[in-house]
Amino acid sequence: MVSRGRSLATLLALACLATACTGSEQVRPGSAAPTDATGAAQPSTAPEQAPEETGTSLTAEELRARLTPPALPSFAVPTDVLRDAENQRIGEQLQVLPGLYRDIAVLDAHCGPSGEAVAADAGGASPVRPDGTGTLRSGDVQVTVAGDGTGVYDAPDLHIAVLPGGAGVYEDVDVRLSVHPDGAGTYESEDLRAFVRADGSGSFEDDTVRAWIDVDGSGSYRGPEGRVKVAADGSTKGDADPAFAAVVAEVFQEGMPPFPPVPRIDRFEPVGEVCGTVVRLDAGVLFDLDSAGVRPEAEALLQRVAGLLGELGTPSVDVVGHTDSTGDEGYNQSLSERRATAVAERLSAQGVPRDSLRPSGRGEREPVRPDTTAAGELDAAAQQLNRRVELVLRHGR
């Protein structure tokens, strides 16, 4: 359990993270991650359109993805600071984890001059200052946000700190991770450990794969495909298929994938008229890449949503698909429409009247955040957040 009393100590440690507190020792799988190294996992930057199949052997891109730790959740203001009491109740019924957008989030719907309901990502909480910065306290949760998107989030079992340059720390009861501005980092959970240095050396270990890479590109890999030992010149030994061994050598020569920056915390949005509820579903949980077929693993999530709609008396619901801006605009529009229709069909199969669900797609036109940073680089966390399906419930309908 994360202690809120450790916040000061953590912030002192973060000052070290933001400077040059890194060591030079090599790390092998199974050894303890050094306390002076930092790192964090991020959402995949993979585009909505999948690469073409190249055969049965794992590709270099797929192997890099395998050696990348799970995505760090995007941040949202906790459910219990939603302004609308009904939306608080909906969030509790859907068992939304306070403070994080992990698979599902509940937000107030704000109505603009045209009457269209729009998700308010800060939940309609009143800002401490007119520019949306400051500290918000609600129950056991405290969120501090600065103008540059840095800040601290503290809850009984969760601590998040976002630092300048994309550095930060995340810790809950299951996962500990940190990230340095140069892309170095550590990730540790019960079944996965990963460590990456800025020079590309590092290690990765989960229940099926164990790998380490030295700065010169040498290293070893052990996984379902067999064992591969890679020399600094790219030559390989081991019992794996030669084609796969060549893929391992290619990836090792490039080094471990660096961790993308920690997603920033949005400023609190000004309070507007709350006219409904938005239930946001992560497209990465609902669908495979470039697919509109609902994954079997997503059925339990949709059952929770169907149960909520039944309890609310099956209100009229707009089911709206969204994508990121990667790829062709027309393709993304079609994909968003097909995904919205797929969610509506699955909810209907679980007892929600089909005529109460109105699927539509907005493609890439309405991002929650821009897909690129001010420097023009892809923002992986924003891309993940923008790939979504939203259920919009208007009050009085």
C-alpha cells in the first residue's frame, strides 16, 4: 500500500530523477532494479492500421513490442470529484478506479451553445485558479496540477508524480515504475520486470520471456521460440530457428526500446452546464489493432455497462467511435463507425434494446488531446486516449 506520508520523500527522490542520478552498472533479469535508475511504460505508438503479415515467424517490430512493458494509464480527475451526483453514482456502480482512465472512465457531459453534449475530461471540478492550475482535494484524493502539465496525484493506494521533460513516478499496489527524461526506466510487477538505460542496454523478464542486452548489442534471449545468444558483431548461437535468431540480433543491435514520456496531467476544466454522462471505453481494450471485432476479453466490461443501462431504464444512448489521427482520414472515419456499431451490437446481445442505441463515428475529428506534442513529436499517451468509444447519456432522455 502506498503511504501518503511518503509524498515529501518521493518528491525529494523526484528531484534526483529530474537531474543526473543514474548509475552505470549492468542489470540482468532476476536482479533487483537499482534505486537510482528510472523508467516508465507508455501506451503503444502503433497506428490504428496494422502492418501486413510477413509470415509465421515473429517480426522485429513484434519482438520490440514484446520487450516493451505494459502501457501506463492515462490520467483523469477522480470519480468522486465529478460535479454531478448522478455521475458519481454511475462511476461507483461501474467500479471505476478513482483517478485513472484504465479501460473505462465516467465523465460529466457538458453542453455547449449548440446543445451538443461533450465530455469534460476534468469532470467539471471547479479549478483552484482561473487558469485551471492548483490543488484539488476530495476525500482521500489530492491532485496538484501546474501550468505545464506536471503535478502530483495522491490517493491511499496510488501515487503518481509527473515531472518536467516527461519524467515521473507511478506506484500502486501491483505496479512500481519510474521514467527519466532520456527514456531510461524501470518497471516492476509480480509477473514482469524491465529495466532500460538511455544507451539501449537493459533487461526484460516475464513468465515466458527472459532477455538482456548490453550496450554493444550483445545479449541473450530465452522464450517460446528457443534460446538465442547474440554477439557484438550480430552473430548468433542457440537452438532457435535461424530466421528468428536473425530477428533477435536485429532488435538487440538497436537496443531496448526506450520508454516514452509520462503523460501529462490536464488542467482542470472550467465548470459548464452538466447535461448528462459520458462513459468512455478504451478502444485498446475493446478491439485488436485495426479491427472492429469486439475481443472476448472485453465482454465482461460491456456486461457492466449493459447492467448499468438496464438499471437506468435503458435510456437513449449515443454510441460514438473515435480514432487517433494516424493513417488515412477516410479509413479512420470508417473504422470509428464500425467500432461504434460493434459495441452497440454487443450491448444489444446483452439485453439492451437495440433501438435505444444510436451508433456513429467521428473518426479523428474530436481528439481528447492532440496526437502530437508542441515539438511535433507523436504523443503516445494522447494517441491511446483518443482511441475510444464513448456512450453519451443525455439527462431527460
